[in-house]
Amino acid sequence: MSEMNTFLAEAYGTAASQESSEQEEVAAAYEFLDKLATADGIDIRQLSDADVEKVANFYFAKIAEEEA
């Protein structure tokens, strides 16, 4: 967020809602990834952050390929 946007967001009290929205998006993406991985017998809660990223890249590339 630019300095001006940050200033305006703080001035109008919308900064917290933007952060909350971003956190909700991350949580939704994690939940979606967890469901995909669980269907294939993978428990992403047991993986390192680097391995979770690899699994995410695999599934999102697979989805992109199917949509193409």
C-alpha cells in the first residue's frame, strides 16, 4: 500500500478492515489447499513451510492447467 493510501486508510479507519480481509483470504486459501491435499492423503499441517509452498504450487499449477 502506498504511503498516501496508508494515510487515508488510517484516517478513515479502514486499515484494519483491509488487513482483516487479507488475513481472511490467506485463511481461505490455506483451507482450500488443506482440502485438496487431504483428498490425496497429505497432511499439510505436518509439513514445513517450504514443503507447503511446494504442495500449493503443485495444486495451483494443476488447477491452472485444467482451466486452460
